[in-house]
Amino acid sequence: MTETEIFDDVIDNLPVLVKQDSEGVKEKLSELFLDFLELSHLYDSAIEVVKTYLNILDSEFSVKFQRNPIHNIESRLKSPQSIIGKLQKKDLPLTPDSARKNLLDIAGIRVTCCYISDIYAIVEMLGRRDDFTVIKQKDYIKNPKPSGYRSYHLIVNVPVYLSTKKQYAPVEIQIRTIAMDFWASLEHQLKYKPSTVITPEISEELKECAERIAETDLQMQRIFMEINDL
């Protein structure tokens, strides 16, 4: 997103009273614009810190064990428009400070692994890093959601070393296997497709698909471990 686009997003979502205030409006807009630019940079940098570490781990596994546990890494950063919209929804102040204090999903990373054991290995290594702080974690693999959704979620507070100071930013990390990602992607498309009605029967079918995919995941891991033992 360009600086102009960020500026337009901020203006479009400003409170009406601020828009109507003719005195000092330019100064307010300018300050808010710069604040949101800094916020975006901070969270984008935190994403890069985590991605770099994950890539280092993947490379280390490749050297030590001749295989890559990570199949793919994707990231996303909420736009200023989306951040402001969420703050409005929660009836919170429309400021970057408010966003930092109240929103934990501004920065996100999705890691796709080959096997379930790889997921837990990565979770353990992320937790062992002494400059990362795990704020929250949910194991939807051992405890799937009612829909059948499986994944491991954790929110990690990440240090970002800027030119003059160190700041922390939370990054939401979702770790799942290729099979889990396949199901979650298709389920999301079906669920949020316009005019789609998910009946109880369809929900049950989707859950059955998730169960079969989970069984396949376990079977593939067993095969992998047998081959490794051999």
C-alpha cells in the first residue's frame, strides 16, 4: 500500500467532528497519517523478523536432516482502513496507540508444514527463543473447532530494533499441515461466498471431510516415520 493510499484510508475513516473542524485539521491529519505509517512499518518489520527466523530454522533442518519441515510461509498486514474499522466496531479511540493496546491481529503469518510433528517442533522452537514472548496460544489440532477446523495458533510479541529504540509488536502465527490448509481454504471459500447458505447437513459433511483429512495426515506421518526408521 502506497503512502497516498494510506492517507486516503485514514481520511475516509476519520470521525465526522474531526473532518468538520476547520482549525488545525491539516495538522491533525498529518500527525495521524505519520502515526499510522509508523504503525504499519513496525508491524511489517515484526512480520519480517518472524519470517526470517522461520526461514533460518527451515534451512537448518535442510542441512541437518536433508528435508524442509516448512512447505510455505504467507503473511498479511491489516490495512489502516481495516484497523480503523475494527477500532470503530469496538468503540475504541481511532489512534495507533489504541490499535497497539487493543488489537492482536494486525500482523499475521501462516506457516504450512509437511507433518503434524513439524508443527509442534516449530511451536517449541518459537517458544524457546528468549526475545520472543508467547502472549496467547490455542491448539486446534488436539482440540479441533466444532466445524472440524484444525491448526495451531499463537500470538508472539516480537522485538523490532529501530534506528533509535526497540519496540515490540504482536504477530499472530497460524501453523498447519498442507492437508489442514487445504480444508481450511476450501471451507472459507464456501462459508463466505456471497448468498451461500450453509445448512446443518453441509456443516456435517464438511466436518466429516475434516476428520478424513486428519486421518490422512496421521497416516502420512506414520509412513514418513517408518521410512525414516528404515
